[in-house]
Amino acid sequence: MGNLIVDGKRTDGRGILDLRPLKLEVGSIKNAAGSAYIEHGKNKIYVAVYGPKDSHRYGTSMEKAVIRCRYHMSPFSTDERKSPQPSRREIEISKVIRDALESSLILDEFPKTLLDIYVEVLQSDGGSRSASISAASIALADAGIPMKDLVEAVAVGKVDGTLVVDLSDKEDKEGEVDLPIAFMLNENMITLLQMDGKMTVEEFKEAVKMAMEAAKKIKEKQKEALGKKYFEKVDEK
């Protein structure tokens, strides 16, 4: 296994603080209440939001809307064909995405309702859970769900002993640490924190700072995508 960082440059030419190319669109699925599309690196992901819709099913909260999230990787999303059946990883990431977003939403305005979030990964390239969270947040905003703040997510890792922002698939698989973090920046809150690998306390503190700076860049892209849809509509009128 060769070095993944040479002369301060990673295998894809990025510096240690650089994000992969990021594209966000809002309203890409016309029959959903809200939707978004993200390309982050080679990740290509659609998110659709349906609801809130009235529900009398068992388990529905009388006080607030209940979120259901399904993260699904298409059979052709990876180099080797994936089974269409949901894997344990997909079930886990579905829960992670739901938990990362829930605290940003004002759900008590919609008692006895369900809010469904569908995440479809067309192409996966490392960091798909983080990209899904960033896209799902603007899909929820597009659906008109009241929010305290948008949520941005990015993974910081350690590669060849060096902290780097926004791990690629190769860095994720061959690096020493993977640390996905999601933020509500206006609220000064972390809504997701997972870690695979080991860091020192000082490395961890620095990694969180690096992730926060990257999240600020992602938030600008989120705001641009929302503004492009809604400000253009206002201008047309």
C-alpha cells in the first residue's frame, strides 16, 4: 500500500483541508413534498421527503411528528453489485441520518403525523452518510418543515498520520481514522459524532475544528441551492 499523502497533496490532488467538488440542487423530484440532489466527490445521491401526513398507526407520537428514514444503496452504486435487500449497514445509517436531523426540526407543530425521508445512493464514493445528511437537511427545508437550523455533515480522518478533511473512498478504507460529524452551526451544536479508529485528545480537538470549518463551506452551498430555487421564483414573479 503506497502513501496516500505526498508533499502535502492527497491522491486526488487535494490539500489536507480541501473538500471534494460539491454540487447541491433543490426540488429535483417533483412529486415529493421536498427533495434534493447532491454530488459530493463521486457520490451521487437523491433525497425525497414526504409528509407530514396524518397517521393513526401504532407508535405514532401524540405530541410531535415521527420521522422515518430509509437510506438505500442502489445495486449498481458500488464496484461490485450490491444486493437489493437492505444491509445492516444501511439500517444503521438510516438511523444515524434520522438522529442527526431530528434535533434540527420543530416537530411538535405536527402531532400524530409521520415524516418520511428516502435517501437513494446512485453512486457511492466514501462519505455517503455525511453527504446524505447535508442533502436531506435542504430537502426538509424544501418541504417547508420548520427548522432551527440547517444540518451539515463531513468526515475528518487521519491518513498517513495526518488529519485530513472529507475522506475519499480510498482514504476511508486505507486510512487510520474516520470521524463523521454533523453540525447545526447557528445553534453551536453537534448532532452526529462517530469515530472508527483512534486519535489523541489533541488530534480529536483539531479534527472537530477542521470539520466545523468545512461545514461552514457546505452550509454556503446549501443556502445557495435553496436560494437558487426560491429567489429565482420570486424574481420570475
